[in-house]
Amino acid sequence: MDPNQITFLFVLFLSISFTTQFFLDYRQYKYLMRNLGVIPKRFASKITPEIHRKSIYYTTEKVRLRFVKNIAEYIFLMILTVGGLLSFITLLAGNIANDFNLPETVSGVLLVGAFLFLSSLVEIPFSVYKQFVVEKKYGFSRMTFKLFVSDTLKSMILLALIGSLIMFVALLLISNRAYFGSLWWLVLWAFFTFLSIIFMVAYPLLIAPLFNTFSPLKEGELKEKLTNLLERCEFSAEGLFLMDGSKRSAHGNAFFAGFGKARRIVLFDTLVEKLSINEIEAVLAHELGHYKCGHVPIRIFISMITSFLFFMFFGLLIETESLFIGLGVSEYVLSAGNPGLTDAVFFILFFFVLPTILFPLQPLNSIISRKHEFEADSYAAKHSDANDLITALVNLYRDNASPVVTDKWFSLFYDSHPAAAVRIDALQSKISEASL
């Protein structure tokens, strides 16, 4: 295909992707503001008009922020590709590599690092604003500037140490693809698949403790209740842990971390403070439902298939010079004689830039996720009191300022969980079925 045609198609699909996001944000904003004084009857006893308005204003501020952020990201991607920024930083990385006589693979790692640094310059200002303006305004953020800087530095150091090593190996495999034959990309796919599984095991044990303190849940009624639930559900885990989420946010949550024998059940201290023991049991039963219903291996399988397809196309297209040129890489860069940089450029384009045009496919992922949430709720209703899960959900909507109304198209694309009313109606139907 002609490079000009590729440029046209890229700009077209990128514009469609971001226009879709702008349209959805606009719909959500208008819908929420129209329903500022409308509280569904099922929530009226728990959510006051003041709390409802707070959830609307809080959510619309986040929507407006995302709208501006999307504009910034769109402009950045256009400048990066057709604007020639990627070509410029590639030439700069090539000059540095020549000046210091760096190996080709190292120069490729340097280029990826430069791209990630530029991306962070777009991302960080919005993170700072959200954390210290929006979240602070509504009483959720407990983050100090010192802690924010500490988290950012830790993340950057981890990315520099671990990410550089991963990229070095990946680019080394790519540069030696002739050795592996036409299916060399399978080796690259297997490498990243293996890493993702290792990360699932290593994250709760090695990485998460660098940011939060995880304390074993103290002996008492709550631990006894949850331990009995685990026994009833025949679920084994490394332990029950309490995480100091309150040092960053007032939002409450619970999650499973790890894989296999390294699984940990983690409760935010804010969740324990806000919910009753029976409600926490119901929330944990929901999380157990994801494991017992096989959602974890399903998600891993979907991720593996998706990444398989990406790496397959990566392998098929990496030698297509017109694709490079069409996405803004100058012919001078391609003829500069540094394969390490050329491979790194294509890696950036294929795994960081091109996926942005796929947003219109987002409902496929969201639909599967919502289906899993319904199934986990159903499991929780069988192994705990469904009424406790309903009250827990309503309390979480209230305390986290999550609106109980939402635009249907916005929900279709963005919501990984069912809409509040739909989810609670499904649970109430389970209660009705059980009483028959």
C-alpha cells in the first residue's frame, strides 16, 4: 500500500477513535446533568439528594478532565507520527548511540525510554490535577505531594530497571529474527506471555509492598467470618491481608493478587472501616466468584489470544517499509543503518500507537467483563447473603461518589461493571428465586 494511503487511514481511524470518546463523554456529561435531581427509588433511602449531587459533580469533573486529556493525547500522537517527532527522537538516539559507541540493541532501548519519557510529560500533569484538585475537592485524596513524588520516582526506577531489561531482551530477539525463521514472532510472544505470568506472581510479593504496607488481618470476628467463607468455598490463599489504602485515598476496595499458591486476599483499610462484617463477607464472596467461575483463566486466555494476534501481525508487517513511512518515519531514518533503532521504532508504533485506533472495539471487552460481574454476584448470592451484597454495593456507590445513573452508550463502552440499578435488580431477582 502507498505510504500516503496508510497515513490517510491512520489519521482517519485515529480521529474516529478519539471522536467516539469525545461523543461518549459529551453524552455522559449531559445525561448526568439532566439527572442531577433524579434518584432512582431503590436508592432513595440510602443516597440523599446532597450525596447524589456530589456524585454527579464529581463524575462530570472527571469526564471533563478526560475530555481535555484525550485532546492532548490526540495532538501528541499526531505530532509523534505524521508530525515527525518520532523520526526526530530516533535520529537523536542514533547520534547519541554513535557518540558513545553503543550497541544497536542498547540504542533501541534508549529510544523506547525516550518515547516513554515524552508520553509521561503528557500523562503526569493530568494525574497531578486529578489527584490534587479533583480528588482533594471531593474529599477522596489523602495523597501528599511528598508521597506522590515518592510513588512517581519508585515507578520510574522500576520501569528503568525492569523495563530496560525486558526491552533489551525483546529487541535482541527481534534483531535476531532470521535465526528463528518465519515464525520468529512466536518466540517473542512466548517471552511476553511468560513475563505476564511471572508478573502476576511477583507483583503481590515484591512490587506492591514497595508502595503499600500489607498487614495480616488481625484475629477476630471479621477474620473468622472470612476464613469460614474460604473453607465453605474450598478456596486456598496465602492469607488475608489489610492494605493501608487510606494513606492515598478514601476510596474502598478489595482484590485478589497473585497467581496459584501466591494468591493473596487484600482488603483496603477504608473498606473495613465503611462496611459491616457481613457486607465485607459478601464482597469477598463476589471476588471468590471470579475465581470459582473460571474468570481468571478466561481473562488470561483472552489476553493470550489477543497478544498472539498482535505479535503475529507484528511479525508479518515489520519488514513493510511503506508502513513506517506512512506513520511518519522518514526514509532517512530507515536508511541510517541502525537496525536496533528501526526495530524499536516499529515496536513503539505497533504496541503503543496503533492500539489507540481500536477504541471502537472496547465494548467487546466491557461486555465480557460485565457478564463476569453478574456471574460473580450470582456466586456471592449463593455463598453469602445477597441482601448484604446489595447493601454493600449501595454503600460503596454512596461512599465512593459513584453515580447510580449513567448514560447507556457511555456504559456500553466504559463500564467494566453493570450499571448500579441493573446489577441490584439482578441480585434482587436471585433473592426472589431463593424464596420460592
